[in-house]
Amino acid sequence: MSLRNTLASINSSKWAITQAHATDYLRVLDAALDSDQTDVSPKAAIASYENADAEKTEIAEYDDKIAIVRIEGAIMKSGWCNYGTEDYANYIENTFADDESIKGMLLIVDSGGGQVAGTQRLYKAIQNAQKPIIGLASSVAASAGYWIVAPTQKIFIESETDEVGSIGAFVSFSDYSEYFKEAGIKRHEIYARKSSNKNKEVREALKDNYTPMLDNVLDPLVDIFIKDIKTARPNISEEVFSGGIYIAERAIQVGLVDDIKSEKEAMEYLRSQINSNNSQPQQTQIYMSKLTIGANIMKKLGFGDATEKETSLEVNQSGLTKLDAALQELQEAEESNQKLTSEKSELSKKVKDLEAEKLVLEQKVTELKAKNEEYSKVAAASPAAPVSATQKTETADTTPKDDDIFAEFNAKVEADFGA
């Protein structure tokens, strides 16, 4: 990235950085501006100040099967003072993900923050990695520096005096209007009629009205920052979201980091995790299979789709035992559900059969009523010989009645379904 483009990026970007580090990095810019070159590597630009090498080091060192990635100094989207967040994200999403010989990563952050642009992409690359990544805060991991280390599986801090936090954002800029006035320079800004909101936040801030900058830029930015930290560290204290910075012991108490460990100790911890995963390949495969089975059971029971998601799992016997118990309960629930479904199907069939029979009986009743009406008309038209009471009773008893037909139907219902 050219020096000119770098300076333009620094001047126009939003930053998540501690004020102390922002001020300190001005010396780097001074050294670069003093250089006679127009397109220089960062270390060449400040070599006279720091006696640094002219070329960037490799993005990762390798200790056997572990990648060691160091993020130091001001964080930028495109590399200048160091590799940029784009470079690191590309490495994690490609080389780290595809090279089967690399089993894990130790991510060492020593940065007070930097440019917001590109930071969340690196956060998500770390968050979505399918290999273990352990974070180590060395000296300071603040603001964007902490944003980057947050999604690692464990965060260690290197010593009792090291600092983490500063979850927040701020903006600062200089008002040169008086300087220009004294120099006899009058600046004019003319906006198109349809561009009334262009640069509104800055223009209003120059009038000491900071509300648009807060409402439209800083507060929404911090909300995203906080959301990402809560996702990565769900048990973190709400206290940290006011932007404070914490040294080691207090950082552990508020949930910003997990423990104090040196680089060597952090590496040993990572190795133990890798060895543990390698020694239980069969268990991991069983665990994944059971997760898929469980998801399918949940789908059959109507609790959502059984969507397979790639995930990083820490497998142990205790976890498998708990999973077995949960799956047993799900299987029993599925069997019970199948039994109820079968019974429901049988009952539905019986109901349909009875409804068909009821229609037949209702048709018979209609026909009998029609015949009865016909008989009544014939009897009314033709005088009949007198009959005895006994004959009347016998005739009445042989005539089908509605009550008799429905009594027969009800008896059938009771036989099929019980009283």
C-alpha cells in the first residue's frame, strides 16, 4: 500500500483505538513523512527511528504443527505498519484452513487498536475457523486489538501488568478554521442541493453539535462491537462495555480473559488441546454422528429443521454420557410419538367408516319416511275394514322406526369405541 494511500486511509477512517496509542503512533507517521520515498514499506520508512528491517516477516511462524501469528502495533485493513486485517483473514480462511499439517494457531496480540474497517472480517474468520485458535494478550490487547482476540477459544494474558479492554470508539479531528483565518485563507464548501446530509456529522461537530456524529456513527459502531464481544464471551460483565481498560487480575474477574499464561504456557495448553482431539478421533466421529441423529429426531418431533452445521467440538467421556442420556430420552419420545400417530390413524379410519355407515342409515330413514307417507296417503284414500286392537299392535310392531335404526348405529359406535 502506498504511503499516500495509507495517509489518506488514516485521515478518513473510523478507529477503535486507545487515545494513548493513537497519539504514540503519530511518531511513525512523522518518520514516514520525513522519508524521501513516495512508496515505501513501513519498516523502511521508520528504519532510522526504530532500526527495523526493511521487509515484512512472514505472516505466521510455525512451531511443529502450530501456526504462531503476531498482530502488533496499529491495526489497519491493508498492511502498512504490519500485515493488515485483510492479510490475516485471508491467511486463516485459506492457508490455515486448507493445510492439514497445521493443527492449530496461537494468536498473539500486542496492539492498542486501530482501524475499524476490516476488523470484523478478521473477527469472523477467527470465529469460523475449524481448528483450535488460542489468544494471548501480550502487553496490551485493547479496542480493535481485543475485538480480534475475542473469538479465540481461550484468551490468556501474558503478565499481571498487561492490559485488555477499551471496548468502545471515539473520533477526534482538528479545527483549522482559525489557522486559515489568520493566514488570510477563506475556505468555501458548496454542496449540491440534493446533498444536504453529506458530511453532516463533521459539519455539525465543527459547530460543537456532536449529536449527529454520536447517533449516526459512533453509537451504532459501538453497538456492533459490543454485540460481537457478547457473542464471543457470553459471560462477560456488562461493566466492560463502558470502555474501561483492565490489568490482568481484574480482566479475569470481569470475563475479558481466562487466565495468566506466558507464551510458552499458552503454547503448551494449545498442544494439549490438539493432542486431546487427535487421541479421540473415533469419539469425535461418534459425537458428530449422534448430533446428526439428535437433529433428525428433533425434526421428526416437529422442533425445527435438522440443519447440519460445522462446529468445533471439545469431546470427552462426560459429554458423550450426557449426550447418550439425552438421545435416549429423544428416542423414547419418538417411539411414543409414533405410537400416538398410529393410534390416531386407526381412530381416523374408524370415524370415516362410521360416518359412511351413518350416511347409509340416514338414507334408509329417508326412504322409510317416504314409504310411510305413501302408505298414509293410500290408507286415507281407501276405507279399510275395522281391525282389532291386537292387529293394530302387531302392525305397529312390524313397522321400522327411526329410533330403532339409530339405536342400532349407537350400539355399533359403542362396540368400536367403548362406552
